[in-house]
Amino acid sequence: MNILIGTVLLLGLAALAWARLATGANRRAALSGTARLAGFTLPRLLVAMIGAALLAELMPADRIEALFGADAGLRALLLATLLGPITPGGAFVSFALAAAALKAAATPAAAITYVTSWSLFSLTKILAYEIPFMGTRTMALRLAISLPVPLVVGALAMLV
């Protein structure tokens, strides 16, 4: 049901955006941009989903369940928080890993904690972008302030 509601909402927003693009040139430009974005994203998404399925088969389900399963509790959240930042690659890698872990018996709370931790603390983003652009002091301040966020999000996910 949630997918249906989200799909209807997205279609409604797309129809509204289409109506606001008054001229044919604007509509052609929007369609062209959409096609370029889809051409960039869809192959990566396909590879990520195939990779996640293969990885899920390779992951030892008993180890994943022991480390990130229902009985792991807070330890699973702490480990997911630590693994997020050291995951190399972008969203296609981290979301594929989270999906594979879910298939191998990890709890949704552990997967959510991992993805949140990766989103906030990815070392590749910090080293390549944040420190050069914002400086070490600003980066350290942001990390100090946002450090509890993955654990709080994971704990809330455990309650739901």
C-alpha cells in the first residue's frame, strides 16, 4: 500500500511539474534531462541490485544474524555505526550492502543505522570533499554534533 501511495504522489507531482512547464521547449528540455539522468542511474542501479543479490548469497547468514540480528541489540547498532564510514564507494555500494544484510537476517534497525552512519560519516566524502572545502575544524565540529545520530535513528527503528 505504501508503494502505491508513493507512486501516486510522485505521478501527481510529475503532472504538476509538467503543467508548469508552459512551453514545448521547456518540456523537451525536461524530458531530455530526465532521459540523461535515467541513462546514468539505471545501469548503476541494475548492477547494484545484481551485486546485492549475489552478495546476499555469499554472506554467511549465521554470522550476519549473530552480529546484526534481533538478538544482537545495541551491539548491532554500534557495529553498524562503525562500519558505515569505512564502506568504500557511493550509494549504490552501501545500499546494496544494506539490502544484502537484510536478506541475510540483519534487522531493519541495523541496516538503517548502517546507511545513516555511511550517509553522515563516509570517509571517502570527508577526505575528498569536506576537509578540503570546509577545513578540519568544521569537519570535527560536525562529526562531534552528529555522532549520536545513527544510534538514535537505529534505536528509534528498533521501537517501530
